[in-house]
Amino acid sequence: MEVKFLDLKKQYSLLKNEIDSAVQTVFADAAFIKGKEVEKFEESFANYCGVSHCISCGNGTDALTVLLKVHNLPKGSEVILPANTFIATAEAAVSNGLKPVFADIKEDFTISPESAESLINPNTSAIIAVHLYGHPADMEPLKKIAEKHDLKLFEDAAQAHGALYRGKKVGTLADGAGFSFYPGKVLGAAGDAGAVLLNDEEKALKAKMFCNHGRSLKYFHEFAGINSRMDTLQAAVLNVKLKHLDEWVEARNRVAKMYIEQLSGVSEIVLPEIHPETLDAWHLFVIKTEKRDHLQEYLKNCGIETGIHYPLSLPEQPAFASHMSYCGGYRALKESHTLLSLPIGEHLNAEEVVFVSEKIKEFFVKNI
């Protein structure tokens, strides 16, 4: 048996008629930039999440960059973010002339509020909470910390489409949020795409203009912006997939529960937990084991695809070598070398989940 980590071909085959029809409509209209499908997606995704404004853009990195840009944080000020996340979170800060400061993570891979607060100083301007792997960060204490110290609080929701925190959709829990629709996400396009979510009309208008060369009218530019627009083909694909997002999140939760049930007796691994006050999107199902590399090789030889997210924490990356003194994250540094992502998604059936679980148990029996 072969078990794919991600199966976009299967996903497309199940939605082929819907996607092909949507794409054909875009070609028939020949409106490839800022077509009607883009406006439709912005409205639909805003309604789905429960915010006033969704501003589409070219990718998730731009979404975070624009989100910080429109809040006009002081140049050179510090932005606290988790040490274990994709580099885009930190790139958004750097692109705005801000200094990323790396906080430790909790057991569930999200930013530790205690670590974040310990790093606050007079030069701190914001905190970015990352809903890593689809697990909602603990936003309530983070909001209290941000209010106490008069800081902005943002969400990097690039991996958490459809997730809930205390009954509310992620992307609605702070001063704004950035989403990615990279093809491998829970809600993925057929290429790069992103979006900023805001409840502030003035900032939303500025974000919309900034993504489109700073213009309010054609050839009338109020300021220098960037060219970061979601093309109509991506919006058309996302409009089809958005209708299936809740069922996909539900399927991922079923797979996660099966893994936890199947692997709960394996003492050599640490499993992610299911929290009663959240609904995880389960973008990734990440286990921890000191024998990570050997287990990954064993599973590969069994026909099982896995991933590592991420092999190095951000303070260990050459790009941020000068930031090591700012890192409050011992756990993040240590655990980045133990993380292994198992296959998860709506493409998996029960037989495949059992197969993966049995091979993991088999590995540890053989390697005791």
C-alpha cells in the first residue's frame, strides 16, 4: 500500500466538473485580473469567517506584509512571533522595517503567552499569533497581554482555514489576519493566492489600494504600493472549494482522532491533543519522537509519505542568526528536531490510517 502525504490529483478528480466549469467561465469572460470571481470570493470568505472585509492578494506572505503595513507600526520596533513557524511570518515583519523577536512555543506548537509577555519591552509594537498546523493559538491570554501593554495583535491563519477558537472562526480574533491559499493548504488554490481579513473599513481600503499599486482609480495612485492581486482563475477555484471546506475540516478531524486512538499506546512518540474549546483545521498532524529521522526513513520504505515542518526553528536559520539573543524559545529549538508530519486529509480512508499507524508501531517494536 502507498499512502500519499497530500493528494491534490484525487481532490481535483472529485471536483473536476465544478472546477472545469468555473475555469471555463473565466476564459469565456477573459477577465483574468480583478474579475467578478475575485469579488465573489472576497465576499464569500468574509461571510464564512464572519468579518467585514476580505482583501485578496497574490499570496499569504503578502497578506501578512500588507496586514502589518496598514497598521503603520513604528519603523524598527519589535514584533513578537513564535520561533517555530514558516519564515513568511518573520519576513512580513522584516519587509516592514520591523524586528522579529522569537518567543517559545506551547506543547501544541502555538506561541506561549508567557514567553511572549516576557519579551515585551518599550520597543515592542505587536504580537503575531500563528495557528500553526491548524491548531488555534490561545488567543484570550494573548489579547489580555496585548491590551495590557497597548500592543497590536495579529493572526497568521495561513494553516487554519475553518478552525474555531471558543466558537469563533480564526481570522476574527485580533486586529487582523492573514491567510494563504497555497495549493497544499486545507483551502488551496491552483497556485499562489492570499487574503487579509479586517474589520476596520479605513484599513481595509488602504490594504486594497496597497495591493493594487496604491491606486483608487485607474492611473491615479495615492501612494506607492505593490502588485499583489489574486488572479481570477485562483478565485474561481477557491469559490468551488470553499463550499467543501467544512466537510474537509470534519474529515481531517476524523483522521486525527483515528491516529490518536491507534497510536495512544506508543510511549516513544508524543501525539497532538484535541482541545475541547477549539476545532482544529488539522492542516498537519505532527508527532514528536527522538527517532524522527529513522522513523521517517522506515515509513518511506513502507510506501508512506511524511514531511518535516519545520526542520529548523527560525532562530536557527542563517537569515536570523543575529537574532539568536532575542530567542526565548528553548522548547522550539529542541523540538524542531523531533517533529514528523504524518499524512492527513480528506483523501485518506480508515484503512490507510490504520496502515500508517501499524507501521509506526512496528518500527518501535523493532527498534526497542
